[in-house]
Amino acid sequence: MGQRRVILWLSMAVAGLGLVAALFLSRQPDDLATEAGLALPAAAVNGVAITQELVERELVVSRLNVAAPLPPLADEDLERAREEALNQLISRQLILQEAGRQGFRLEPDVIEAQAELLFGPEDDEALGQALAQAGVGWSELVWWVGEILTVEEFVAQVVMAGAAPEERQQVYNEWLNARRAGARIEVYVGDQLQVVRPLTGAAAPDFSLTGLDGGNVSLSDYRGQVVLLNFWTTWCSSCLTELPDYERIYRQYSPEFVVLGVNLQEEAPHVRQYAAGLGLTFPVLLDQDGRVANRQYQLVGLPGSFIIDRQGQIVYQHLGPMSGETLVAKLAALGL
Amino acid sequence: MSELFSIFKDYLEQDKSVTLATVVRGPAELLGAKALIPSDGEPQGPLLDLPWHSKLLRDAYQLMGEGVSASRRYEEDQIEVFFDVHRPPSRLIIVGAVHIADALIRFAKPLGYRTHLVDPRTAFATTERFPHVDEMHHAWPDEALPEIGLNSETAVVVITHDPKLDDPALKLALPSPAFYVGALGSPKTHARRVDRLLGEGLTQVQLDRLHAPIGLDLGGRTPAEIALSIMAEIVAVHNRVALAERIPEE
């Protein structure tokens, strides 16, 4: 791993990507600054780095159980947990940047008091032991709490202001979608730093996934057709609600239109059972490590849909349940 | 008689405490005679026409308070009545995925409470931090509380120290039948909270039933001690309501 990073570092330096330097100038907690060293960032949001250390710290702090410290994540769960943590950090960073732009901030004493309420007083013995075991300092914990509280407060006071309870999630999703659409998000995919912009007007990132029938399916196989790329899981109830609508529309508009139902990180037999139960005839693909959803398409929630035109451009993206009417209207705009 | 059963069923479906009293031993004309006694509502049934019905009601309320079904004898032990007590499971709703919530959940469970943790802040309300909670609600209190339902067997503990989460929870919990509503906060923050909530339409009577400062004074300061003091207060209120206040005067 270390060697690969060094090689990457050299190759990128040789390539003269000034970006790397820019990423290293990002802000991070003081305790971590000295460790920033040679590690490459995991991602960057509008040029602000999300370092590997931040991802690792997110994994540890988000699992901090003071009363009964948890063992470290098992190796097989680590990669997925990192993906999720990185995704959360990207969304958080986007919101913090917007909050900062609007001059929104919380007072340090409010943050400190909430940190004590959330995790116990700083001098609490059990907390001290849990932090020591996690390798995290009190100031880092307070910093983490402060970021989340700032995000939550900003979302509550500004983003969702005045929204009725049942509208909140959608208002938030749409707002975050719009922020992501306007942001420059760079993420490491494989060994390369890519600009990930699965956004309206941009080329849809290509991928190759195993289908439920065992065959490999690539997005580029469908060039020339309009594609609804839909990310779903069996535990996401609104995903299950919308899939039959998509099936109906798929049958109506096929073969000019295809639905690719990408299941996120579930076992094939389990997915097959649901797909059969819902009567799905369009290709159902398995994103087993979540890489396509989390990294390439920067999914922040489920269900998530992308409409891709015949030339492979994303013309619409929708987070949350999308009605059949909306889909039909989008297809009509593409001449279907 | 079938009418009595259908009312009985209604109470059960509404998660309300109710007792069905039936004569199981005694003179033939009384055998099988019934009365339906809800904890919150009008008792009814032929058994209530008997001259000793107030003794029967008192026993029904007492057994309902204890949550146990049992027989009692009347008229020099000549008549035996079985009280079939149905009480919905007690619930503890905690608003705020804060440190003491974990200890509260741990104390509540052996006391027979089903625990709900409400906090829309998904980064804090994780199953890793609260592995013992029965139900986690990643929702705002004004969405989660109606969904969980606030009945007379519900205790609500509001501990986020953040008005944007505490206030909506209190606005729903205080006018509800919940038997206990408590909130964390110093006397100063409590005074400000009372002003805010009065301004938002709650009445002084509703606010008077708020347990603030929360918990019995056990003199403790650690999170576990605070959680114990809150749980002790909940148990005390629960028992007092059941044993003392609900017994009708003879």
C-alpha cells in the first residue's frame, strides 16, 4: 500500500498536477496536521482535501462507544465502511462550505457543552479510556462534534426552514443534489484521482458489473438507448415502491429505453428473490463493494436515479423516490 | 355481553389499560357476570350494579396499577372475582442520542420498558453507540413521537439541550396522556424554555407537569448516576399514579 502511494505520488508529481499541492493546503485539525505527511488525500471537495486520516478518524469516532468500547472493524467490513465514511465526509464538507459562505457558525462554548452532553465530561474516566483506545484526542472529538452540529444546525435553520415535517427529507435531498451539482468533487477511483461529476450534462461514468443472471454488464453496452440507472436495496422501502413503476415504463418504452437496477451490496440470492417477487425483467446488477454507487456516482441516499441519454450524458439525476410520471416526462423530453 | 367484549377489544387495540372482571365462584345467578374497567374511561357491565361494586373497582385499579391479573374474594369470601388485567407495555421515549441515553436504556429494560431513541442526527444516533435500544428513530421529534404514539404508559425524556429538538418534543409530549415528561436543563435554561413554550401555545398547567430539573435528587453527577435518578423518578411517578391517584374515593 505504502509503496503504491509513493509511486502514485511520484507519477502525479511528474505529471505536474498542481492539484496535489493544493489539496495539501487544506484545513484539518491541528493534531493531525503533522501527520499529513506523504499520504494522498482520499478525495477533495472544491479543492479542500479529505485526507485518508480524516476517513480513518471518521471510522473510529462514529463508532465511539464510551460505555463498552467496540473492537476495530473486521477487515472484510473495512472497505465498505471507508466508502461510507468518505461519502459522508464529502456531503459534510459541501454543507460546511455552504454554511461558511453564508457566515453561519456555532459558538465554541456551545459546541464544547454539546460534546460533553454527547460523550460525557472531558474528565470522565471511561471516556478518557475510550478515546485513548481509539487514538483520538478530546480536541479532535470536539472538532468532529462541532462540524456535525454546524451541519445539522445549518440544515435545520437554513435549508429546511419552514418545510413541513413530511417535506423535510425531500427539501434536503434536492438542496444537497444542487450543491453537489455545482461542486467540484475529486475522488480516488482505483489508482487514479478522478474528477467525479456524475452530474446533469456530464458523461455518465462507465462501469462493468455482474448481473443477476451472472453475465457482465457495462453501461456503455447501452449507448444509443436511453438509460434509467436506478440504485436500490431491498431494505429501502421507497426503492421497492418505485421499482414496479419503472418495470411498467420499461416494458412500455423498450427497446429504446432500458432500466438498469443496481443493487447495493446485498447477496445475489436475496436480491434475486426480491427481483422475482417484484416481477422485474430489466437487468438487475450487483454493486457488491458499493464502488459504482459511492465513488463513481457519489450517491448520498437511496433510492437514487440517473437518466442517461443516447449519447451517454446524464440529463437528470434524482435522489429519493421518483414517480412514474416524472420518469415519463423526462423520457418525453428525450423524444420517447 | 358481546358488546362488552367488543369494547374490551377496542381498548386493547388502542393500547389502553383495561381490566375484565368476571365472577368465577359464587351463587349460580352471579357466575360469569362481568365488568369492564378501563384505567381511563367509564367502567361498565352488570357486576357494577352490585352493592359492593366500589370494592371491586378499587381492586381493579390497584391490580391494573401493578399490572397483574389475580382473583379477589368478596362478601365473606362467598364470591370470587377474577381480574384479567391488560396493560400495554410501558415505553420510554428518549429524545437525544446523548451520553446518558445509553445508561437510561440499560436501566429501563430490566424495569420492563420498551425503549425508543429519537434523534435526526444520524452521526450521533448510531447502533454502535446505542446497541441496546429497542427502536432507533432517525427523525425529528414532531415526526417520530406521533408515529410511536404517546399513551398513558409512555414516559418521555427530553435531553438534547437544544431547543430545536427539545421544544417540538415537549409541545407534543406535555399535552399528551404520557404519564411522565422530563427535560434536562438548569433552572435558567428551564425558565427560558417555559417562556418559549408558553409563547407557542402550551398552558401553564401543561408546563407544570414537566419534570425539570429532571430526576430524583440522588446527589450524583456521573452520567450513570444521572440516568439512575431519571429512571428512579419515572418508576416513582408510574407507581404513584397507578397506586394512589387512580383509586376512586369510596
